[in-house]
Amino acid sequence: MAAATDYDPYHSTSSPTDTVHDYGKANVTDPGSQRPKCSIKRTRSALDYLWPLPASVTDKYYDVKFGSLHLEVHSSDDDQRDYVVQAFGRFKHSLAAKKSGKSSRRLPVIVNILGSDCVDASSLQGIDESYTLDVSDVSIHINAQNQVGAIYALQTLSQLVTDKGSLVAASITDKPRFPYRGFMLDTARNFFPVVDIKRILDGLAYSKINVLHWHIYDSQSFPIKWDRYPGLLNAAFKYDDGTPKIYTKDDIRKIIAYAFARNIRVIPEFEFPGHNAVFHFADPSFVLAYAHSPWDGRNGYLKNDSTTQLVGWGAQYCNEPPCGQLDPTNYKAMCLVNDLVNEVGSWFEDPVLHVGHDEVNGRVYGKVPDNWDTFDPTVYTNPVVQAFEKQFVPILAKAKKQYAAWDDAATDFGIEKIIPSNAIITQWQTGQDGTNGGKVNDIAAKGFTNIVVSPSSHYYLDCSPSVAWCMSNPLPNISYNLPGYKTLTGQWHNWTMIYQYDPLSGVLPANVPFVKGGFGSLWSETIKRHNLDRYVFPRMAAIAERLWSYTNAAYDPVATPRRLNRFRASLINELGIASADLDYLGNGEGTVFRTELCDGPGTTAAFQKTSECCFAGQPTAPGASENYCEIACTYKTNSFVYTIPANVPYDY
């Protein structure tokens, strides 16, 4: 079957004069053929236009003049054909933003889908993402096994339109370096409407990111409308009129469909058994140590004989308020877990369910006296987690979901023999040797062969002067001027630091095949709607190229930022994404934000931080209470809105 559709580009954005760059050993070849009649001589490399870099590029060193593109899709599957036609319609924005002049010359885009298997949102895992793309003066040819590769080819094609409205002639053979290339969005600590999530998905698709890891709830909020437990509506944040900020089943299905049309899987994270304070609203008996105060105990700096000493994590009950962990000995609480996994989990078509398992604190289970600064987790934490796991794994199996969890599950609780051997382990901590690669080796030593990296040292995107642990990174220091509130000299994980990190750094050769990819993580304590885009882009594009590209992804101090800046212009002009500048260091925020939970009664005891010396946003007035939430009184979350950015010029 074949389908055809036309598109006539009509708009142009001016840009500076082209310059030439010598790529040296970049994988570009010149066949030396004579330039065709309907073409323009080009001296700039085809690689200058592409992000992420394809696996192989043969540059023809000329541009093609054209007035319109005519799409023909050949496929034995109607659904695959329709998705390609839809994608071509979306990429008209890319063409329109760069096309200039009028011409009657039509250039055919011929797409051949070679495979016959029907692809849906449940079958994206492990799909063949390869494609070939050939642009010449007479036609454009795309070959792919399915609509996934074909859509990637059209995305690449859209980048090959120059600011003059011509088309870069080249032959491309492409496939990704890693099959798992993701982005984690936290909607629990600050809520983002569906329209914001869709906009971010657009940018991820342009970057060839293929997984949205959705950290949908946490101790701060449960933004899901789930009729089985109506009390959980009280665990949602509120708009000014009192309406709860929630995602309905229909909202979730629409996000999944939107993502799928852009080759993106949606993997939800249902956090268990820590970070579960929200289940208190379903039934108070489900949660232990709910809203324990002081939530950090004696954590931090203490005076001892006139000497300031650091006492580890002290007697903390959780890493941030409100505290609360699931009680695995409560039968009804485990029924909620079963219902959530089997019912709400079924709304998500992807076969993988991420189940959290990070930062489980044995102190909340009542067996550790508060005056113990430290305790043996193998005695007081591990048995509780093990008891939970023996009940939980069968629940997940019944739901026919593949187990995924943070690396704590693989190395911290002694449950590695309980959880399935095919579990996907997402690495965020450093290993026993103090390196990210060392943690991967630790996980592999436990027998796990599906590892995805998101090291907090490089791939955590919330790092800023609002976050204490960011102080140790070797980057330029930045701070805010907040009269009356303490600030930190923190560091922003800038795009060059992220780009130059090799996800296989320090991984033993024998363990390299076990690394399936990586993802950037955006925890949202410091994020509101107005700054979401600049926290995500262009840094996620930097991660995307490192996960998609091969040797061509080596950092070039001239070419790499130039290519990324052009890609950034596409995000702004074609998708309306308010991407940060390449030189942005996080210093434009001007204040310290808190989770939306602080918009409520922030002076209650649950949000006191009574012992730690220094945290960003702490009141500094004489006699002021060390109230974690007090700084939230200086702004109003619901007043922050997303603003469509003004267009910027393409550099070439």
C-alpha cells in the first residue's frame, strides 16, 4: 500500500553568513561527483546540520533546490504507514521555519517500510530503530524496518533544510549506540500539566530520546485520579480554586499515545516501599512515621566541645519532608500495592514498571532508638525490605510487568536473589570504589545484565545552588542573592560536563554489554512551569547524542557547540521550547524553590529542619525558625506560567 501527501514550505528565518570548519577525522566522505544542475555548491560539512550525529554520513557537498516535498509511503501495514504520514505532517514546522522563496519544483520523499510486524506502544522495547536516508537532486529515499526508523529518518531530514531553504545532499546510514535513551520527569514534587509534558516529549523526540521515565508520585503528592482510593485526591496539589492537580486515566492514555507517535516509551515509576507518605491519605495505618518531626533528626553539623563536627545522617527519618514509608506487615497496605500495580499499572502499555526502592530507611520501623547516630542496616532495614519484596515480586509477575528499580534494590538490601534476574537496574549512586562505573560493576557482580545509567554526578538535571549536594562538583560556582535567606555556592551541571561524560566510563570490559543505555533525571523540587524547559534543554540533547552516536560524538570545542546551538534554534522556533542558552549556568533563577507541598501550611512541625547547619533557603534572620518551607512564602507556584519563546536566528 502507498500513501501520498504534499507539503509546501513557506517561511524563512535569516542567519549569519556560512563559515567553513574542518572536521578532520569525522566520518564524512566526499564521492567527488560532479554537482547536479538543480543544486547549490556547499562548503559546510553535512555534519554541521545534524544532532545527534548519525552512525555514518556520506556528504555529497551540494544543496538541493526545491519548492515542495511529496511523500510516498510504501508499507504492508496501514498503521505503520499512517504514523509516518502523521510524522511528516509534524515536520512541516521544521521545514517552514527554514524555507524561503517560492518554487514549483517538487521533490519526492519515498519511504519504504520493509517489515510487516505491527508496532504499538507495548512493543517499542528492543525495536529496530535503524534507517537509511539518501538525499539527492532528484529524490529522497528512506528505508526502515518499521515506522520507528522511518520517523527518525524524517526527523533527520528536517534538520537538513538550510536557513536558505535548500536541502543538504547526503547519504546516511544510522542506528543508535544504546537501545535505552531516556529522560526522567518528576511530577510529584511539582505538578506539570499535560500540555507541558507534551511539549517536553516533542523536544525529546527531536533529540531521538526514546523513553520517558515518569516519576509520577512520591511522598509529596499523588497526582493520579484513582477512584478505588478516593482519599488519595487529598494527596494532590491544588489550583487556586481548590481543584486538584491530577492526571486522569484519559490524560495518561493521551500522553502515552502522544509519546508513541514520536517513538517514545512511557515507563511509570510506582515508588515502593520508601517515599510512600501519600498512602497515609488512603488509610493512615498504611504508613509508618508519617510526617515525623523533626524529619532530619540530628542530621548535620553539631557543636561538640566548641568544635563543629559532621555527624553523618544522624537520626534522620527521611531525606526530605514529609516522611513516611509503607508498612509491609499491613495486609490492607499490600492490597493497595496490588491494586495500584494491577489497575493503574494497566493504564500504561509498556511492559516495564519501575518500582523505586531507593532510600528506604530502617529507622521508621520503630526498632532503632533516636539516640543512635548509626545502625546496622542488615539488622534493622534489610529484613523489612526483604519481607516486602517476597510479597511484591509475585504481584508484579501477576501484572505481567518487567521489574525495574533504582540500584539500591540490587546492592543495598540483600534482595538481589528475590527480584527477577532480568530486572532493569537504574544506576544513580557511585560504587564502592567511589566511581559511577564502579557502581555498574557492583550491580553486574550481583548478576544483573540490564543496567541503565543516570549517575547523579552528571545526569541529574536539578543540580543548582538550590541543592546542597551540588557543591562538590568541579564547575564554576554560582549563588543567589536572597536577603533574609541562606544560599549555597552550588554548581550547575552544564551541557559540556554532561556531554563529555562517557556512560561506559570505568565499566569493566566484561560488563560493557550489560549497559543498555542511560537517562537524564529531573527531580522537581527546584522546578516550576516557567523554568521547566531550560532545566531540560539543551542538556537532554547533550545526553541524547552521547547515547545515540558512536565515535562521531567526540567533543569538538568548535563544532559541537555550533551544532548544538543550531539544534537549540530548532527547539525554539519549531517546537516553542524555551531552551536555555548554551552558556547558561543556572544563575538566572534568582531564588530557591520548594516542592509545591510547601505552598500549604508550611509552618507545621512536619516541615521543620531543626539541626542541620546550612540548607538553601533557610531563614537567616535572628531567631528565625529553621523552617524548610518558609521561603515558599516569597512566591506563589500557581502564578508561574509557561511563556512561548521568541524565535531566534539559525546560524546557517
